[in-house]
Amino acid sequence: MSDIIKSVNPYNQKVIKSYTLNSEEEVFSKLKTAEKIFKDWQTKEVSKRALLLFKVGTILEERLEALSQLITLEMGKPIKESRAEINKCIFLCDFYATNAEGFLADQIIETDAQESFISYDPLGVILAVMPWNYPFWQVFRFAVPTLTAGNTAVLKHASNVSGCALAIQDIFEEAGYPKGCFQTLITDHKNIEAILKGDSIQAVSLTGSEKAGKTIAKIAGENLKKAVLELGGNNACIVLDDANLDKYIDTMVKARMQNTGQSCIAAKRFIVTENIYDAFLEQFTTRVKALKYGDPLNEDTEIATLAREDLAEDLQKQVEDAIQKGAKVITGNKRDKAYFEPTIITHVNKNMAVFKEETFGPVAPIFKVKDLEEALALATDSRFGLGTMLFTEDIETAMQMISSIPDGAFFINEMVKSDPRLPFGGTKASGYGRELSKEGIHEFVNIKTVYIKK
């Protein structure tokens, strides 16, 4: 196997840069450095660690355009969405800079002791295995709370966004984090097992496929190491008879087509009650057909290529499976290398891959159902459990459905999205553990009971 990996622009197939894989010696040297730095880093006051986040945010703001272009060149998303990703990272830094000290403060508990409380101590070196679809955001939402809690971190990023991975390390170091506090490993997935098994790593966070999650969970479990897994999803978007299409149709389109459909929390199954079905299909189709395809560096581009050609091939197979089983293509279903035309299919059923699997691209299968009861049954018939969105004017009825939705998130009249202020994660095959908010910063700490009797 070659010891070189290449970053390739998915829009024009041009090689951006080649990177030499770290040798085994280099990888384990970085792990030892992370261990060494942890000993001092963990003793720093939370307030001082949090203060560095303001500097990180400033650097992101100053380099917004350059970093946005790097994202777009490496994985192909429209430049406007790349800027939004960097801005979201800035918001994340500000949130934890402001709130981390409170989240990690000792919690006093009244017991029979003279004093008893919970303390939150860092674990050590944490491994992150991250995907390419949000190359900055996915890393930052792991790294910011993890480092601020007093851990050190090593990152195995997707190989096609190695430039982003190295840029992130540079940003943390320039902001004042000690060298070795956050490090990028340029290594192959086959080395992850040895890295995770080693004594240096205390826990792991993975965002990726269900298959990758099972592999990481097995290795972590065999070595009694904690894992946080954010895996795939096939989120349902339920549209009821009383949904306000004029107000929310653009939100529904964005829920499927944002990032050219390459999002684990995208709306992947549209479940529409029959009385509003025709109106929904007409408006949805009109909006989807109007999306502008082009060079992702152009300001007016709304849909770009997928990040790799094989991803478009996989998506095409899923659509062809649906067609063979009776589905009807309303628009789209054309592929050119890594480009896959935004596609709407109807007459879909539960035997099709587009119902059972995750579709990672701009494909929207539309299901027609009689009523809320049938919609709910179809929406929850999934091995995934990342999120569900519901559009209705009857908020009271929607609120009564909360306990019936077994997912990690339930959004009413809004697309499922991540927000630093709210915990994020899934259930079932979508993984376990939580990122963001107070819950996220507590994932990689020792929640320690302290009991003092005098």
C-alpha cells in the first residue's frame, strides 16, 4: 500500500496536495507526547483553558475566507455553506468559553458527610475518528469540550480532508494550546485498532458509518475504554395535513439538500399525509428543480458534487433498487462522476433500500400515508434513531408525541440540526453518547464522588 494519500477536488478531480502517512514510530511518538502534555494540562484552571477558546474563535474569524475555501476545495460543499460551518465553530468556542467553568464546577450534594460533592476530572488522551462531511465542525464539537475539560486529543480525520485536519492543529497551537495538546495523525484506518488498544488512549469518539461504529465499539469494549458514537441516520420528516407549506417548504428542502445531502441528520424519508400530499409534492419539486448547480466556489451555487465519485455510485444503486421495486422518479436521477442530480422519488415502500438504509446525498423519497397514526408508525420503523422532524400547526398534539419518538432529537416545525447549547446524539444504530452542551463536556471526564467526614 502507498504511504501517500491525496486530497482531490471532487468538482474538477484535480489533486490539491499529497500527504505522507505518519510512520508507526511517528504515530506512537505523538501519542506519548499527548500523554506527557496531559500531566500538566490537566492541572490548569478551567478558566484558563476556557480563555484560550476566545483566541481560537478570533483566529477562525480572521481566516474565515481561507478556511472556507479549504473546506470547499477538499470536500466540495458550496462556499456559502463552508463559511456557515466556520461561523458555527466560532459560536461553539464562545459557548464553551463562557460556560465551561460552570459545567465543570464541583457539584455539592447534601449527605450525612460534613462535605460531599461531585468533581469532574479529565481522563487523559482521547482519540477522535472524524468524517469529511463537516471537516471543521465535526472536529471542533469534539475537541473544544474535550480539551477544555482538561484532556488532550489526537485526531484521525478522513484522508480526503487532511488539509483541514492539519489546519485545525495549527489553529489550536497558534491560539496558545501547548504543542501536543491537540495533534493530527496522518494515518490509515487499519492502524486505528493498534492506536485504540494502546495504553495511551483512554477513550474514543467516532462520527461515521454504522459499520465503523461497530468496529470501534468492539475494540473499545474489549479494552474497557469508553466510546461516544455518532453514526448514520435516516431521519423522518413528517408533514401533516395542517402543515404551513408556504412558511416551511424551504426548510424542508434545506433539510434534505443542505451539504448536497451529505449529512447524517438530513431528512431522508418524507412522510406526508394524503390530504396535503399533492400540494407538498408540487411545491417541494419546484424548489428542488430550482437549486443551482455549479462550481462550489461560486457564490450562487446551492448544490455541488458529492465528496467522492464512489459516493455518487452508491447513491445511484440505492435509487435503482427503488425503481426496480416500483418507485417513480419525479425529477433527477442523473449522475456524472461525483455529481448526482437532486432527485425526488415517489411510490416508495418499506422493502426499498431508500427506506431501510441511509442515503448520503440529494435523494428525497416521498411516502404517502393516511393520517398521523400511520405517519408515526412509519417514521419509527427504523433501526436508526438520530432525529425526527414534524411539521404541523397543532403544537399540542405534536408535544404529545415526544415520548413516542425514540430518537435522540425531535424537532417541531424545524429541521433537525446541532446547536452548541443542546445535547446531540442518537439511539439504536445511530450510536450512543452525547456531544455539545453540558452533557457533551461530561462525556470524557471521571465523574468522581468525594465524601468527607470529619
